[in-house]
Amino acid sequence: MGRSPCCDKLGLKKGPWTPEEDQKLLAYIEEHGHGSWRSLPEKAGLHRCGKSCRLRWTNYLRPDIKRGKFNLQEEQTIIQLHALLGNRWSAIATHLPKRTDNEIKNYWNTHLKKRLVKMGIDPVTHKPKNETPLSSLGLSKNAAILSHTAQWESARLEAEARLARESKLLHLQHYQTKVSSHHHHHHHGFTHKSLLTNWTTKTNEEQQQLDESPTSTVSFSEMKEPNPTKIEFVGSSTGGLSLMKEPENNDWISSTIHEFETTQMGEGIDEGFTGLLLGGESMDRSFSGEKNETAGESSGGDCNYYEDSKNYLDSIFNFVDPSPSDSPPMF
DNA sequence: AACGCCTCCAACCGCGTTTGA
DNA sequence: CTCAAACGCGGTTGGAGGCGT
């Protein structure tokens, strides 16, 4: 089957967007919603393909995007979720509602991945590249646990993605009736705001709280879910992680996350894992600057690497499995 | 000033999945 | 059920800007 023509059509513009184009797209979506991306460019008077418009909107023009530097909690969340989910940027982005998957992906590739590499940690597996010294520190068991958990999470993610899609659909219908009846009553002047970020209907107060917090609580409890198992997102408006909770059989994961939040985020955010990985300049210093590393092992490089890697892994393991004795058998 | 190298990120590309006729 | 169109995702690219020489 052939690919869809998309931008192949002659006369369609590519490359950076001009302010005029942004304005056209913004004005059109504000007025009509995006509807079909395919037909949008023509209606909006843009000489772009729908794909390009969608990308511009979702990655740049959307009014609910938080721009600028990632804070510590966001970095921490990305690293932890990446350890669990891998390069599933859109899934990771659902837990950082004001960040786009593209932004997270870029930030990972340009910053976070490099940090891990400098620590001697494989950014793909989140394991130390040289297992041997760390194995002697008793980490191999934890690595196995993490690997198992990652597999489990991977399967769980499929369900999450399905739910998200279904939820999107439900709320799209809700939105389409709403947008025609009451325009321009939201703050920011975008009636579709909540639809585009969190798919659930929220009160203004709830939405305001979300706007001010790094991450948000996303609840699926309102959904007409055909699956009898109740599934919902849990999290705190004070930031940190929001992961899906399946009370029937996976309660320990959410309690694990909750425990992680209270121990890692609530107090001592500069200590341990956070201080280690997310300490910004201090971190960069301890793992030597971009250009000055190389032969300078004199400042105790290797020992610190192993110790730091151990702390890093411990932190992730604490996140996914803080108290193995209390955890139910997984398989 | 000129040049080369590097970093960053917006945008593109190609593919898998979903939708709907 | 089939198949083309549309959508959404993840990988990759290219150009702008920063920095050092």
C-alpha cells in the first residue's frame, strides 16, 4: 500500500513557520477547532499539508504548552518513566501534561541521555554498561526486577494507550457539542483547551490547580469503560508522577509510586537520585564538563562512577520496587 | 573577522495503526 | 472483509546560534 501523499503535492510549503502562518492556524483552530487536519490547511488559507499543521499546533502553538527549561521533578519523571517505558515519548508525555512528546524526546536526546552515558549507564536499558563491578554490589538482582517490571509496564501501557484513545474519542464528541454552544468562555480564550491536554471534564478550580502544577491528576473514573476493571490515573497536584492504577491486581505499583513520591519528592529532593542525576551544574561538574573529560581520571573518576551508578539504580529500584518483601509475587 | 565545530530543537520523514466507506 | 485515507508516533535531519581558536 502506498504512502499518503501528504506534502508531496506541489506548491505546499515546508520548513519553518512564519508568524503569519502561525496566526492563521491559531485563528482558525480557535474559531473552529482543528477537525480534520487533512482539510484544515485549505480552510485556514495555509499552503501547508495537514501533517505539518498538526505538528505545528501540537508542538508549538497549543496554548497549554509549558516552555522553557525542565525542572527537577520533570527531569526525574522523564528518567523514571523512560526506565519503565523506553522510548514511548507520547506515553511519557501524558505524565507531563504541559510538555510535548517532541520536547521530551529532544530533551532526553540532548541532555538526559548524555548524563546517563557519562555515568556509565546504558540509556536504553538503564543498566550499568559494565555489569561486573556493580554485580558485586548486589545490583544484578535489582536489575532483574527492573527488567521484569519494565516488561509488565510495557504490557500495561498497551491498555493505557487504548484507554487514552477511547477517552479522546468520547471527549471529542463532548467537545464538538460544547464548542458550538459556548465559545470564548475559558481562560486563555480556548474552549478546546481541556480537551487537548487532559481528556476529562474538570471544574475550573481543578483545571486551575492543574495549570499551576508540574503534572496533573488525570482521572478516567468518569469514563464509560467497557472493561469491568476500574482503571484510573493517580497522582498528586504537588507534582511528581501520575501513573495508572489498577486496584484489582496491581495496587502495589501505585503504592510504590506513591511511596516514591513521598520519599523522593516530598523531602530531600537534592539528595540521592535527584541530586545525583538532576543536580544541573553540580551534576555536570561531578561528571566532568563536556569538553574536559578524557584522561582526567585523577579526580577519582571510576570509583565515583560506580558509586553514583549504584545510587542511580537504587533510586530507580526504590521507585519500582521499594520493599520487595511486601510486594506480591509478580509472575 | 573568519572559520570550524558543537549543541539544540523545530520540523520533516517514514512507518504502523486506526478509521470509515 | 478490503483497502485507501488519515492519524499519530518515533527516528532523524538541518539550520540557527553559541563558542573556541
